[in-house]
Amino acid sequence: MSAVPAIKPAVGFDVERIRADFPILAEKVHGKPLVFLDSGASAQKPRAVIDAMTRMYEKTYANVHRGIYHLSQAATDEFEKAREAVARFIGTPDGREIVFTRNATEAINLVAYSWGTHFLKPGDEVLISHLEHHANLVPWQLLRDRHGIVLKVAPIDDSGALDWEEFLRLAGPRTKLVAMAHVSNTLGTVLPVADIIRVAHERGAKVLIDGSQAVQHMPVDVKTLDADFYVFTGHKLYGPTGIGVLYAKAELLEAMPPWQGGGDMILSVTFDKTEFNDIPHKFEAGTPAFVEAAGLRAAIEYVEGIGIDAIAAHEHDLLAYATERLKSINSLRIIGEAEGKAGVISFVLGGIHPHDIGTILDREGIAVRVGQHCAHPVMDRFGVPATVRVSFGLYNTRAEVDALCAGLQRVREIFG
């Protein structure tokens, strides 16, 4: 199994200039400067995204793919440029391989209902990991209960890393799909997806990778990875809500039936039959989120302008700094310390309930996520009812890590 690549330190990364691009970071919460440490749930939006969506509403708003008049054609051009931007961002030259969905959850469900129902037989195995978000667990449970597939789970070790030997053992002749996260939303573990894909393909299985916590933190090239399916969501990539992405190899999309019917996914309709549209449009029934697509394009171009490698280096520095600072706090336990991690830290603190910690931190202007993070099996694996989760974005600073640590000391003072 290949090692996680080393990340070079950020050079010339002007975080203060970047912070000025995000209007919400100037806000105060309970009279305190906002310290936003919950980008893993949903990242804040730069002015470029807000302006792109406003401009479309003000200048070029009309339904896409349906009109011959100027506004409709302009909106359609913007929508398809967004598809091209997504394709470029994740490394496919073929925009037909990009399907717009509401979010990553819908993209996974699309694969489960369309590809899974038609290409998996009762008894075929889908292999996931113990790290999965519910979005990459529940759709396969539903397919199991409805269609008779077998769902298997590759375990993780005490550090939160994938148990590679067990993965190799479980990836057997009946495995037809491996569906795993690129990065754990709860622990920040970076899974060895290139090796996962290679092994799965050697054993005749397709692979779906959930990149919702990856594309904003590291370069992703779906062609180099050779992923069959790759999904992510716009709102974690500094884009708007309501827009997600399914990448799938063209030959798979061509073979998959539509999973929803309606307008725009058709070429012709009679009362006797329907002829479906070409890919990717046959998977995009109804009016798409074309304004949100324009916002996603702006987010991608914003990230590309800064440089994903520079962002990765900056966040790696924050992760290392925060890990060291948090470990110095008495009775704080970090959950998940795999060798390769993205900018996520989950922890518990000395018997104090995470909800109490989050409430006190909020009074200090510090936004963190508390709870089970849509990953109940991970909590069960580590024997904790919930954790506090800190997740970094490109706009976070070491000073905000210091503010977090000061807030946690305040929590300890209150609880004695």
C-alpha cells in the first residue's frame, strides 16, 4: 500500500487577504469575533460565489435548455460552463461524465438505484468501510433490503486508519462494488483510494469514492485514480447548497437507466414510449439548479486561483499546530490519529458532554460541530457517545486555533 504523500509547507499563502474575500468572517457572534471551525459541515462562501449567483439572477436568469431567446441561451451557456469547470477540476476531459445532482447524497443514491438495481444481483457484495458517512451507508442498506445484495464492512484500527489486511480479505470474488470515502468526515483519515481502486479492479469490482471531504483539501484526478464513480457536494467546496456532482465513466452512464423521469431528460415522448436524452442529461430530470451551478463554477475558479496545493499546505500546517496545542490540554483525547489526515480533528474532553462544550464555545464566538456527525458506527467503534469536531478551511488561522484552546480552558474552568 502506497504511503500518504508528504505535503510541502505553504509559501506566500496570504490568509488575511483570503479572509477578506469572505464577508461573513467580519461578523461577530455574542459580541465576539467569529471563529468558524465547521467547514466540514458547510464551508463559508467567498464574495466571488455570491457575486456570480447575484449576477445571474440580475442579468441572465432564464430557464436553461428550453429557450431560443437570448436570456435562456446565456443561462444555458453558464450552466454548461459550470459542467466544464467541474470536469477540469477533477481531471476528466469529457463533460458528459459530469452529472449535476442536489448533493453528494443524491449522487450516491443515483448510483445505488440506477446502477446498483440493474447491475447487481442478489448475493453480490458491496464493500464499504467503518468510516462512512451515513450517506454512503444507508443507500446500500436500502439496496440490500430491497434487492438482496450483501453489505460488508472493512474495519478500521485504533488510529482510525483502514485495516488494510482485512480490506484485502473482504474484497473477494463476490465483491462487485467498493464504496468508500476519500476522507473521513469524522476523523479526517485520508483513505488510500488509489490502492483501493487498484485492488478492487484487479478483483473485478467497480469503485465509488465519496470525495465530499477531499476535493476542497487536496488535488483529485479521477482519471489517474481510475475511479468508476466519484461524488462530491458544492457547499463544502465554498460553493452554494443545492448542487452536487456525480462523476461516472461515460460507458457506465450510457449503460445505466434513468432514475427519475420528467422534462429535459427526454428526446421524445408519446403515450406509448419515451426516448431518453443523451448523457449526462438523461440523469438531470426537471429544471436543474443552474444558478447554483454558476456559483459552484465560481467556487472552483476561486480555489484554482489560490491553488489547491497551497491550500493543502496551509491546512496541513493548521492541522499539525492544532493537534499539538490540543494535546497539551489536560484530559483531552483526540479520536482518530491516523498517519494521513486532512483538516479535521474530533475530540472528547474529560467527561464533559460535547454539547456543553459546543454551547460554551459558541458564547466565545467559536463555531464547532458536536454530536455524532452522521457517522454513528464510528462513535460506536471508539466507545464515545459524541465528539467535538473541528474542521478547517482555507481561511482559518493559527490565531483561531489559539482562540479555540483558550475557549476549551474556559470550559474546564466552568466544569472544575
